[in-house]
Amino acid sequence: MPLTNLLDEYIDALRDAGVQTPFAEWSQFDAATDDELEELENEIGTPLSSELGAWLRHLTCAIPLKGGYEAVPISSILDRTQSTQTIDFSKHLANIFSWNDGRFDDNRMAKSYWQPAWVGFARDGGGNEYCVDLAPGPAGEHGQILMMEFQDGQGPYVSEWPTLEAMMREHLALMNAGDFSVDDEGFIEFD
């Protein structure tokens, strides 16, 4: 099933469950245009994956995701990409290497604290992101999903999802299994 169909099913499941936040005016945005996608490719220096392109062309609201993350519009992605290009992350990288936690040992992720080609498509309240990895390590997969922990300087980790499609399939499974709760204000929390 194409990613866009999974997104539509997920949005329908959210509505059916009484989740209101993605459909509030403040949570709505325009889908990405071809010009915006081209601008993003120029900023990151590499073509977008077909999956990420489909996601950005289709999504028009801040859908909630596990961990308190919400999808962001392309304007936010462009702002973050442009702002992070001027930051020297070398001290952060040295710090996370000193943890010796093995996050780079399997070579799926580039040995870097941050890369412009890690495209943050969803963000939590602390500024941490789920990213599509368009510059993976030698054993990684183009388009794999990373978690980038900016908030406390923890850096990147390979996520539990290999692709956006896998992520959406899991979210649909959680909805179908009822593994969530909705509060009085229409916010969802996954179990």
C-alpha cells in the first residue's frame, strides 16, 4: 500500500478515535510544492527519497506520532536545515563518542552529530526530531529513520522503524489495537 494511502488511513483512524489536535486550525498547513521540495534538495545537497517526497507532498496537518512528536510542514524543515548549517557540532560529536555507547558500531548511521541530509519530518516540544536519513553510514539504508536528540545534546540514534512506511504501519496497528488514550482536549498518547 502506498505511503499516501497509509497516511490517509491513519488520519481517518485519528478522527474516528476522537483525536482533535491535528485538525485544529493551528495544526493545519499546506502540502509541499515542487519548488519547496527543490529548495530543500538544494539546501541538503542530495535528492529526496521518493518516500519523503510523497510524505511532504501529501501531508497537510501535524499528525501526532509516538513519543510526543508531530509532523512538521516543509517551511519548518527548511528553517531547521538552514539554521543548523551554521552551527559547529564538533564538540557535540566528541562528547557522544566519549559515551562509547555503540550507536555507531553497526555502521548504519554516519559517524556525525548532525547532517543536513538528515531531514527532520517530525518534532517534539523539546526540538528533538524524527529524521529521514539521506546520508546513511556504509551499512545503513537510504531513507532509514533516525531519532535526533537535540534537546540534551544526546545526538542521533537509529530508530525502531526502517522507513516512513514501516512507521505509519506501526501507528495504524497501534490505533487498530486501541493502544492509545485521548485526553479531554483531543490529544493522543500512545501506550
